[in-house]
Amino acid sequence: MKEIIFSLAPMEGITGYVYRNALAACYGGVARFYSPFISPGHAGAGITKRDRRDILPENNTGLHLIPQLLTNNAEDFLFAAGILRDYGYTELNLNLGCPSGTVTAKKKGSGFLSEREALRRFFECVFEKLPSDMKLGVKTRLGVKDPAEFPAILEIYNDFPLSELIVHPRVQKEFYRGTVHLDAFALAADGTTMPLGYNGDLIDEADIDRIRERFPSVSHIMLGRGLLRDPMLAARYLRRLRGEEMPCEEEEKRQRRAFHAALLDGYGKSFLYENATLCRMKEVWDYLGLAFPEHERAVRELKKSKTLSEYEVRAEQLLTL
């Protein structure tokens, strides 16, 4: 099979700059990173200090980071685009996939997909005024209630010069439940000429192979929970694809320990209080712990840690198993 581009999906609270840098340094394999969504508000009023720190170039040295914006207002988008351009970014991503009720109630994220005429006007305004050196891609769901909504949505996307289209083949009301609608995704694979990305339910290499074999036009795989569970997934897949030597069990253990140490150090420097570092590391283990199915009890005990020092002892025990 041909080479493939892997990216890390934006996940609020997890995939910030500390996580991105640790993943790139310890594993590699991921060519693109997307920031957790920034909700710009009017005249950039919604862009927080945390948002700015997360996308600062000095916090993302050597990474191909694409900031993701969450808005249904073209002028707000363009104002934020100007701020991000000043930071040196030339490509943005519009979030049309978030299924959260608090987001969709405001007709943002996947909720914007129910307002197709407004969505078309949004793109018309953005592409009329977006600086010529900036690109815009989209991460989308199939619709709000029914996959049958997708053809009309895809028609809108095809009418604009999007740099890429990343599709999570579920509708908003499904959140992450049930199976993905691959027949609906096929409409994008067959019905668009723009670069196409796939996201959704990719837990292991076999899952990636199945998508690539069925949809050879897919040039980009966005990994989310599967990569958080197995941070070596992308790198291991690329090694196999290139015919390179596969990592042995001891190498994987060493890399996992180095990755954990990089996260612990990064969060320790990022947060003022140890408890914040402890809470963030526990969030990481919500996913990483799934790689230890035979040690569920040890993972549960780790997540009960009351202090950072207690956590470090339990984490070291797990990481040497």
C-alpha cells in the first residue's frame, strides 16, 4: 500500500502541547497535529490565555500544528484567522464534528450541519476574505440525525476550495456509539477530489488496514482514542508499511517509560500545582490503561493515588510489567 499521513485528533484536555511534544519526541509517526478547538467569540474575545499558550510556536517547535476553530460566525472566524496568521500559521481547521450538547445547542460543531444555507454563506464569506496564503480544512460528521443528510452537506464542501476534508462517519446524535457508517463515507471517497481524511474507531493496525483497503483514495488517517491507548500505533504501522524492523517488547517498554517521563516532566512545568499534574496524568491513564487489560486492578489503584509521589510509585510498577 502507498504511504499514509497520520495525525493526532484534537481532544480537549488531553492533546495539548505537552502531549504533542512527548508523542513526537518518543514515538514519531504522526505528521500532523490539530489543536483542541478554539472558540474565538466576537473579535477574539473567546480566545483564552490557555488557548494562546497551547498554540505558541515556541511550545510546538518542529511540529506541524493546525489550529482548529469552533464557530458558526464568519467574521469571528476571520478575526481569529488574523491572530493565528500573526503567530505564523497558514492552515486552519473548522470543527464541524463536535457532538457535545453544549456546543450543538449553539449551532456550532456538528450542530452547524443542520443549518445548511447558513453553512454555505459562512464559507462564501470566509473564502472571499481569507488571506490568499491561508488554507482551510474541515473536520465533519455526516449530519445531525441521519446519515442521509450527508450528500447535501458534501455538495456544499465540494463547492469551496477546502484544503482537506476529514470525515468521522457518524451523526451528531450518535456521539461515539454504534458502528461507523462506512457506506456514507464512501460518498466522500467517490464524490470529492479534495484530499480526504478518515477518523473513527481505529484501535489497531488491522482497523487502519481495513479502511485503507476499502478506501484507497484516503490520504490521511486521523487517530484519536486508538493512539492515546497505544501511542506507538502510527509509528509501528509505518515501520511495517516500509518494511523496517519492528520494535521488540523491550523497546516498546522503554519508549512507553520515556513517554510517561516526558509527560510527567512537561505537565510538572506547565502547571503551578502538583495536584493539577496528578489529575492530568490520571486522564492520560483513562486511555493508556486500556493497554494493560491484564492489570486492571493496578490501573484502578493508580487512578486512586492521592499524591503525585504515590502516583509515581504505582506508575513505575505498571510501566515495568
